[in-house]
Amino acid sequence: MKVKNVYIKDIQSGEKVTDSFLVTEKNLAFSQKGSPYLNLRLKDRTGQVDGKIWDNAQEWDRQFRKGDVVQVNARAVSFKNALQLSIHSLTVLDDSDVLLNDYLPTARGNIEAMFGDLQSFIDRIETPPLKKLLKAFFDDRETAERFKRAPAAKGFHHIYLGGLLEHTHSVTRLLDQIASHYPGVNRDLLLTGGILHDIGKIREFSYDRLVEYSDEGRLIGHIIIGVEMVDQKIAGIPDFPESLAMELRHLILSHHGILEYGSPKRPKTLEALMVHYVDDLDAKVNAFQEYLNDFRNEETGWTTFHRFLERYLYRGRLQEGTADEPLIPGEL
């Protein structure tokens, strides 16, 4: 078993790097002079970095694949203010020689504690059909394990193992805090919707090694998958009220808010509106925090352009003697 010692977050320009990384992207390109080279995206649980193989690129291209864990001999260089690895050689490692969790970013919070807290919300649901529905999902061991491991997205927010649980746990906690603030809210429906709004993501993505869309995820998407999953569970619960099932389906169908963001319907109930805005808030705050955590330039205090949020983000210039601590959401 190879012990991983060098993590991407600690690499500095000019250093020699000899360690292992997961290949998440690989493509053969050509320079302006027509010389082939390999573009790589390398990852470990602390971040990702671009890699380049300049010499014998076509020969190296045949020796490894996207998804392989490789041991590289490289030099860290700075290119356009971004870190890059100039790779001289590499070796493909067997899965038996590595711990895959070293290469896959995971939620910072305690997975079992977050899942236990989510179950405590389920235990406090007072509407029997909704409690039976939630238990039908999370008392199922396979569903629970997939839910605890799945990411919440591939490219925007909570894009790490356990991200779906972390996001759902956060959304549910926020909904619980505001449920009593507005009159007329069906708290049980609100929390059930918060817990199940992204349940389809356990099937939308594959996440054993790389986070990728499944065929079902690309062709159908988590919103419709989620409604199908809820309908299947409801079918096994005798006398589940049709009106309650309809409102829950609507909540899942509308949680992206607008048609342009993939919602087949816009929110038309109070509970659906609240889930949409809290879901959107939690996703965007996480995207903000993760991007700021990855930002290294201390000279300007500004990040590079965030293409999803469509803006530069400001963290502020570090004062002399202060530590650059990561922005970590509250955890149990």
C-alpha cells in the first residue's frame, strides 16, 4: 500500500512533486507548432490541478486512462497565476495499492452524525403517511448508504462525496428554523420536501471513482427520477392521501424554481416556494465558500471569475500575521 504524502493544497510553485493523483480529465492536444502534448486534470481529496506531458505525449496517452490513479514525477510551475504540474513520467497504480478516499474530496462534517440528525427530524414528523414515506427511504440500507456517499452536484455546489447528505441536512435545518416564522406553513410537508427534494441524485450520478452523470441522469434527470422514486414508495403505503402526494410531487418538481433552471413547474404552494429558496441559498453559499477556500492569491483579495455565479468574488486581503483559515459551514 502506497502512503500518500503530498496533497494538492500544499504544493508550491517550483517544487518537485513525486506522489499519486487521480486522473479526472485527459486529452491529447497540439501546440501552435503542431507538437502533441497531453492535458491532464489531477485530483486528490484536497483539490485539483492541471497537468501537462510535453514529451512523447502520444506514447504516454496509450498507457493510462481517465479514472486511473497515477504516480507522477513532476515539477510544479506557475502559468498565468495558476499552479500546474509539468510531468516527466508516471506509473499507473493498482487499486489494491491505494486508498481511494485519498483522491476523492469528502464532506467536512461527520457523515454518521449528520445522517443521525436527519433521522431525528424524521422521528419528529407527526403526519403518519409522511413519516412512513421517509422511513421507507432511509430505513432501507442500500438507499441510506448511497445517500450518505452521493455528491449533490457535478460542477457547482457540494461536489464531493457526502455532499448530498450535507446539503440535505443543511436545507432541512434551515427549513426547521423558519417553519414557525410564517403562518400557514405545513411543517411536516415542508421538512419532508426538504429531505426528499434531491433524492433522485443518488441515481443521477455515478460516484464510485469519478463523479459523472449516469445514463439515467443524463436522459431523465434527478427531478423526474425523484418523483418516480417517491411514487414507488407511496404505492407501498396503504391509503396515502392523494392530495398530500400531489403537493409533495409538486414540491420536488418545482424546487429549481424556474423553467430555465430545469423545473417542470414553478412553485405554487408556500412549502414549495420555501424549499426552492432555501435550496438555492444553501447551494450558492456552498459554492461561494468552496471557491473562496480554493483561492490562493493574497495580493488583490479577489478571486478569478466564477463562471457559474458569473462574477468575481471578494475575500479581502489577508492582514499580516493572520491565518488563511478555510470557510467551513457549521457542523455537528
